[in-house]
Amino acid sequence: MEGPARAGLATVTAGAVVIAGLDVAYLGEINPLRRTISEHGLGDQAWVFGLGVALLALGSLAIGITLLRRRLAGAPGLVALLGWSLGLLVVAWFPKHDWSVGPSLSGSIHRAGSLVAFLCLPVAAMLIARTWRRHPRAALAAFVLGGASLVWVAGIVTMIAIGNSSGLAWWQVMPLGLVERGLAATEVGALVALGVWAATRAVANSPATAAPHGPASHPGGDTTTRPTRVPR
């Protein structure tokens, strides 16, 4: 049963590498401090950006399947993880506002999808891994990174409030691209921790690693425990 989690981890890693590769490849055109990650969805590389985000979404679903099978997650956590995945698929399909042209319906849908995704993942991580005291370190990592993601979100909300009170546009109050990338990296880290937990728990609970129960069987169907002779 660990297959979906391992495949999910590989898919999530591939998606993260694709998006990080875009940042490196277009460093001269898109300022990572000020421009959001979704800026890659407006250029010739839009299909590559969509592929990377879709890989993250599909990998998340695969991890969720193993968490469900291993009964490591309850309904609220799984629903939140599904919300993250669906939000990412919306982000991949609908490009953001192209402000050189003006706002668009696609951009509004994109913004709603990104908001759902960024809010759902930390909630999912903390709900699913809240029993970290009884589980491996990966569960603790998922819980802590989920909490750290909420701190990022709270910081963004605070900057928006400061911008509104000072008359500045909220994206001018902070280095939006850097903050978004920090949030995204933290959330993907929480997702990877959930995947590692799901995969390792599956291995630990597999029949091959389970300890034998009961007395050892003997030829002829005799299951009684025989005393061991001590050599003199």
C-alpha cells in the first residue's frame, strides 16, 4: 500500500523541480523578489508552469490515498488536502491577471484557487499530523511546517492590513514574490513530510515486517512449546 505515497512523493518532487527550474531559467526576466510564481503562467513557458503545478496536485492526491488507506488521516484533514489539490489544479488551468492588459475572469478564478490552496495545505498538515507524539518524526515535521505556513499567511494578512491603513497597495508593502516563495516552499515541505510519514508507516505495517504471533508450529500440527534442554 505504500506505492501511492512513494509515487506521490516522486511526483511532488518533480513538480517542485520544474517550478524551481523556471525560476532559475527566467531569473533575468522575472524578479523572484517582486513577481509571483504564477508570472510564469503568462509567457511562452505557461505550459511548463501548468505541468509543474499539476504534478504537485496529482502527487498530493496520491499521498492522500495512502493516508486514507493507512487510516492516518480523518475526514477533515483529507478534505483540506483535497482542497489544496483542487486549488492547485485551478491555478494550473487558469492564468493570473495580466496587468499589462487588465483584470480578467481567468485571473479572478486563479486568485481564488491560489487562496484556497495556500489556506488548505497548512490546515491539512496540522489536522492529519496532530497525533505526532505517537508517530515518527516525519509527522512532527509535517505538523511544525503546517504551523509555519500559517505564520506566513498571518504575516501576509498583517502586511495587507498595514497597506490598507497607510494607503499603499498591499503588494508594495512587502517583497511579494519572496514571501510567496517562502510560503510555497514551507507548504511543499509539509506535504513531503506527510508523504514520507505515509510511506514509512506503510512499510512498518506491511505483513513482511510484522512480528510472528503465537507459538511456533511444529511438524505434525503440534503447537505446544517444548522445553529447551540445557547441555551439561
